[in-house]
Amino acid sequence: MELLQDLAWRGIIYQQTDEEGMKNVLNKESISLYCGVDPTADSMHIGHLLPFLTLRRFQKHGHRPIVLVGGATGLIGDPSGKSEERKLLTLETVQDNVSGIKKQLENIFTFSGDNGAVMVNNYDWAGSMDIVSFLRDIGKHIGVNYMLAKDTIASRLDSGISFTEFTYTILQAMDFNHLYQHHNCKLQIGGSDQWGNITSGLELIRKMQPEGSKAFGLTIPLVTKADGTKFGKSESGAIWLDPEKTTPYEFYQFWINTADADVVKYLKFFTFLSHEEIEKLAKSVEDEPHLRQAQKVLAEEMTRLIHGEDSLQQAIKISHALFSGDVRSLSAAEIKQGFKDVPSFEAGNESESNLVDLLVTAKISSSKRQAREDIANGAILVNGERVTDTSYTLEDSDRIDGQFTIIRRGKKKYTLIKY
């Protein structure tokens, strides 16, 4: 299937500046195109993924992706979607954030071959520009009335917008113009909130490049959830691509917990599965929703893409161990992932080796009497094994890798004992 038809089938296209023109160009030649991200944090989250995965789809069809990390625009702040000024970051912080984001983007794109991805940082051309050059060479081509008509700016006029954020759209327009001139970049992709910035870039190209120069813009819809809650959030917060912020196990669990009403849409948006594979999984959602086959495939595809095969297998192992209760099969590293958010207790003295005392001290049971009842009733499991002896004392063999003991009270209440 032709690329634009595939994007339309997946529901990825929100707006295009010139559908027919872009279709003609894509059918005739391989182009360079770009998408950017500002390094406002040291990691991207899954809300950043869809535009870059769309860029990767173009790469799979023979086009060259340019991945832009906004070392300059990250110092300014995009007014898009904000009701007040962003807190300005230091140059050092932004550069540190750039380093973290670059590593994540390297997992998504192929940087070798005839259409290998190119990574650029707009600080390289914007950071050294002096104010007079900016005003004379760039600012004179963008009218104030033109900028005031942009939704991202118009929505901030009542609450107030600084000249700094007011000029953000010009800086991003500079990016598109620079990439057009130096990389023959003919298309910018972005989220639906980037439409104003993309069209500013097209305006600057029209004004600054030779007559007849042609470039295009394409935006992608905002990812939503069927129940109205925000996509990309869990109970513990944003789902980051950095494994130190969101472990591969947590990442896997986020996707596997996708609602039936959303899973087919997410398979279309985020995976590179074929139409036939997705349609087969869609049928499984209708016919056998209890098997959650579509969710399993979605979780596997996304975890493999972002964290690699080894991390995926580790996440699956942790999931199976927690479902079956066989937590003793986990390593200390796997326990750190799977039990990251459960209550924990630092065991510090010999008296806590007595199970009854430990249950009380760690606040698993409310009193020694309750602790004895819990044990006698079979409500206490140590590393997945039920203990009914009220005189039970924990041994070194109860410490997984010498670091952890996992106590479970009832069906779901876990406590991680650390040594």
C-alpha cells in the first residue's frame, strides 16, 4: 500500500498543507523530512512517540528522516498549549537533556544505509546568531499580524506572552528554512499543536528561498483514550522512555493494560504490524477479548522497540512471576523493577528475623496478635511460599540475592523487605 494511504488507514494524518502536491512529490522521489523535539526534560515520554514513529514509517518507504533536537528552541519555550510562561532552563541543563534524548532517538531510527537518519541540533545554527542578524535576515520576513493570527499566540494575548515566547514560531520557522536549504528537507511532521509553527516555516521558505521552492507540512492527531483520561499517564505519572524513570516492566505493563476500546487504534498508531496482522488482532478483541491477545502484542512490540529484546523478555518474566506468585525465580534486578512502587521496609536488626516481629515492625500486620492470626490463617507468603508456622524465623535462604525478601499478605498486599 502507498505510504499516504497507509497513514490514512492508520488514522495518523490530521492536517496537510497540500495533499495532492505532497502525493506527487512522494511518488516521484525520495525526500528528506524532519520532526523535532525540545529538550525540556532529560527524557522523552510516550506522548512524543507518534510523530517520530511516523517519521520512521517514511524511512521504511525509502525517505530520509532528519531528527531535530531543539537545543536552541528548548532555551526559549514553545507557547503552544500553555497558559503561562515556561520556566527558562539553563544552557547546561538543556545540553544535558539533549544528550539523554539523543540516545532514545537512536533506538527508533536506522542511521546507516542510503536513507540513514540524520540527527541535528538547532543550537548549531541558531545559538551563534546575533540579534541584529536575526532581526534583519529573518524577522523582516514574518509579519506581526501573521503571527498574531496563530492560535498558539492569540490564545495567550489575554493572559500575557513575553517577546521571548512570541518569537518561538520564528525560531522554528528558521529550522525548517535551514533544513530546506542545507538538507533539501521538503516536509515537516509534528503534533496537531505544531500546525502554526509548521506553516510559519513554510512562509519563511516561500520568502527566503528561490521562487518555485516547494515544501509541505503534515500534522498528527492528539492521541486520546476512549474513557476521556489523558494518554501516556499512569498512577505513578508519565510513562518515560528512560528506563531509570519508567522501568521496562512498567512500560510493558502500561501497554498491556490498554483498554479494549483503545488497543486497535494504538496498534495502528504505534506499531509497524501489517494491516492483515492488525485486522486479525482486531477480530480477537471482538471474539475473544478475555485473552487480551491484542494487548500482549502491543506491549511486546512497543517494549521491544524502545528497550530491546532482552528488556522485553525480562518484563515478561517479571509479569509471569507476579501473576503466578513465583517471585523466588526473580533476580534482585528484576525485583527492583517489579516492586518499584510497592511499600518497602529496611530490615536492620536480628529481632526482625522473627516473622511475627517483622510483620508488626514493617506495618504489614497491625499487632502481634493480628500477625499470628494472619500466619495461622495462611494469609502470609514469604517469597511466594505460604507460611503457617507462627514461630517461623527468616533465614539467609529467604533473602533473594542476599538483598530482598518479599512478603505478601492476602492476595495483593506486597511489602519489599530490603537488607
